[in-house]
Amino acid sequence: QVQLVESGGGLVQAGGSLRLSCAASGSIFGFNSMGWYRRAPGKQRELVATITTGGYTNYADSVKGRFTISRDNAKNTVYLEMNSLKPEDTGVYYCNAVLFVANYWGQGTQVTVSS
């Protein structure tokens, strides 16, 4: 059973930075892709960024140029570096891993950006 544990969320002022981490219980090398999603208050969960095994990345238009996703296969960890944070980035951030047709989710970590 795959387990994903997020950390690094918190409260930050607009313009600040945070780094989220997602640690997997096993090797992440076999995952087709991993990524971050978020759910803002009153909204549906949306994609933030994904990264494939080969290192191909994809970002939501709203975070391009501000967020960077990366993975460390040796540590079985995926990161989300978030810079120039805006109040609209507030939400619960979830780590996701895709293994063939199976989707795995972490419990989420809260990110709050104050204006």
C-alpha cells in the first residue's frame, strides 16, 4: 500500500515562499507521475503541478514562473517550491502519485497566504 505524507505547509505573507515535501512509503521511481493539487475554500480540487518519471513537468497557468516541482528518487520525495505567494494560493495542498491506473493521495497540508 502506497502512503504519501505531505509537510511544509503553514502561514506566510503575500510575496513569501514555502517548500512543500511529499514523502512516499516506497520507491517513487516506479510511479508514472507525481504531482500536487490544491483545494481552495469553496472550490474544487485543481492541478498545481506534475512531474513524470522522466522529469517532464506540467504547471497550472496560475503558478507558472512562481512554483517549481522536483523529485528526489533517492529520498522517495517530491517537492513543491512556491515563491511569490499570493492570497489566492491559499488552500489545502495534496500530493498525488499515479501508478498505472491507480491514484494515491496524501492527507493534505494547509497553506495560508495572508495579504
